[in-house]
Amino acid sequence: MKKTILFLFLLTLAFSACEKDDICLLPNTPNLILRFYDSTDLTEVKSVDRLSIWADGKDTISNYKSVTLDSIVIPLNVNATETVYHFKMNSTSGNVADNKYNKITITYTPEDVYVSRSCGYKTIFNDVSITSDNGWVHSFTPSTLTTIDHETAAHVQIFH
């Protein structure tokens, strides 16, 4: 009986020592969310067939290796002011020469923002600018963003 009371006392003491901000429930550094649309009907969401994505000097992102998706979530490099991604649309014929490529460059100013004691800092991205090398992506909107500080909706619409 004494052991049970002692155990309950220690358990109560342990939980009462926690403060509200000891547990991080807030998201940290946001990713860039891109949504793909049809270039002939700008309101129609259009999936990219057999899409593969990789950053400059990196391997293909495992979640984006020959997949069919209408939106993607990609990280930006918090230790740089620019991230370059390569998008490849694999051909239906399987012929490597028929693959379509596009390079997208995202430039930004990273800013570390204090969230809380338990979460620490997160990085938000200010003055975001996006450019393309005129591959299979026809256009995108907006080409400049004031800031990326959330992951609640698509940041950029890509028309292809």
C-alpha cells in the first residue's frame, strides 16, 4: 500500500513539474508547397506524371521518384540563400531521350525566429523569388513571395 501511494505521489509530482511550453506542438521550419495546374485551363489542377525531383548536388528525393502528383512539399536550405531543384517528367515510352527536364531556382533571405523554449528556433524565408529555365513548366504564380512562414496552403502554382 505504501509503495502504491509513493508511486502515485511521484507520478503526480512528475506531471505537475511540466509546464505548458515543455512540449512543442507547433510546426518548425516551413517547406515550400507547390501545386500543379493545367496551362490551358488555369483553374484546373493537373497532375504531373512520373515526376522525379532532386536538389543540386543531391540524390533524387525518395518521396518524389517517378510519382504522379498534383502538389509537392519541398524543403529549402536554411543555411543558404538559394535552393535549386531539378524536376524531371519521365517519358511514357521509357525512352530516356524523351524525358522532360526543368530547373527551378528559389532565392530567399532566411530568418531565424524564436518559437518557444521547447521548440527553439524555426527559420522563415523572406523575399522569396522563383525562376525557371523554360523547360516543361510554362509559368508559375506568384514569382515573388513576401514570406514563407506556414504550411497551410500552396505557396506557388505551377502551370504545365
